Amino acid sequence: MKWLISLKKWRAFGIFVLLDTICIGMGMGVPIFCILFGFLVGWYITRVGIDRSEKLEIGVSQFLPYALITAGYTFLVMLVIWGSWMGVLLDPTTDYVKLGIPMILFEPMASFIGWQVLMILISPFLQILTTLFGAYITLLVWLKKNKKHDEVEIQTIKETILTHYHDGHALYDPELYRQILHPEWKYFLLQDDKLKIVDRKEFCTWYAPENLDTDLEWETEFYSIDVTGNQAAVKLRIENQNVKYIDYLNLMKIDGKWWIVHKLSHDQQKK
């Protein structure tokens, strides 16, 4: 499946042309299968848009142009197949009944014209609609699936932070920090208006269980958690009776585990 999504545009269009032509042949010049093929085309352009675009909005904006291009090919083929029949309208002796065109309107000539419009104009338009419909159904399914995935990851992040980061503060236990702070973790803070960068090793030396103040009651509140793939950004408040911290944490999921890799923090002394 990945090879199909990763095809270059011109190759993907070449495959579409082949399959769309087969669909026209299967319908013996009537593009009913091309219209149905639009659902698959819609699925494909959505998958390509999601996988290749940095922003979802960019991928979605490509739905209509791709639908117009693919239906445009069907229009051209229909124009070649059925447009060549338009000359009979100039012949006053034409017997429209003998042409074999279905009687879709009230009389043979009107039915012939209506059939031409149906084949050349309306059918490609219907293919545009099925392509867009297939694209948006695929998008809705993807968004629903992605939302469920993000909800699971958000809950995992919360539990991980509460278990190791919050409890690391509450218990003054550096071992808990080591289970959530990545070995390459860095803490960026300002001291006297100068940037100071603290690594995990130094940070853990600030805490020791024997220095625990049992009178302090720690509380953590999550303000926001934004997950994109295997990366996440968290803003939270963690405080006790003496100090309140607003922390900005960047996390990465590495080998199936969420690690904090970067931290910014604003502290506010209460006493």
C-alpha cells in the first residue's frame, strides 16, 4: 500500500488514465464505472494529501483540483466518443430512433441531445462529486481514528507525567525523574536575565529523599496537551504552598515510551 501512496504524480495519473479507460470500456462508452471509480480516486487523493502535506489544510485544498483533473480526462474521452455524433444534428434526414440512443426524454431528437449532454457533461460532473465524496468520507474516517489515537496518547502522557514528574517533585526522588527525563533532556531557564541550560544529571542532584519536606502538598493541573505523531507539547501548572511553576514540556515517544526531552519553566514564589 505504501508504494501506491508514494507514487510520483505523473505515474499515479498514468495509472488513473489506464484504469479510467478500462472503466469506459467496461461501460461500452457509458462512464457509469468511471463515476463509481471516483470513490476510489477520492480515497487515494486523501491518503496522498495526508501523507505528503505538512498541514492538513494543504492536503484538503488539493481535493477539488485533483477531482477536476481526473474528471477532465473522462470528459475528453466522452467528447471524443460521443461528440463525433453531434454532426447528425445538422442532417435533417437523420432518423434518431435508428441511432439506438435510449429514449430518456419525450421524443427521439430531444433524447439524443439529452444523451449527449448526459455523457459528455453530466457524467464527468458526477465523477467529480463521487471523487469529492470519497475524499471527504476518507478524511472523516481518518480524523475519527486519529482523534481516538490522540486521546489514548494524551491519557498515557498524563499518567506518565503524574507518576514520574509530579511524584518526583512530591517525593523529592531523583529516580522518578530518571524514568521520564530523557538522558539528553535539557532544562532552559533564566538566572539574572541570563540563559542557563541544565542537564538531567545536574537537575537530579537538586533532589534527594532525605531533604523531603513532608508539609508540602503538591498539585498538578494540565492546561494543554498537543500530540502530533510521536511528539507532544504540554503546558501544566505544578505548585505547593510556597511556589507555583508553569512548565512547558516537549515530549517524544521513543521505543514506545514517552520521554520529556525539553523543559521551560516560569516560577512564582508565594512566600
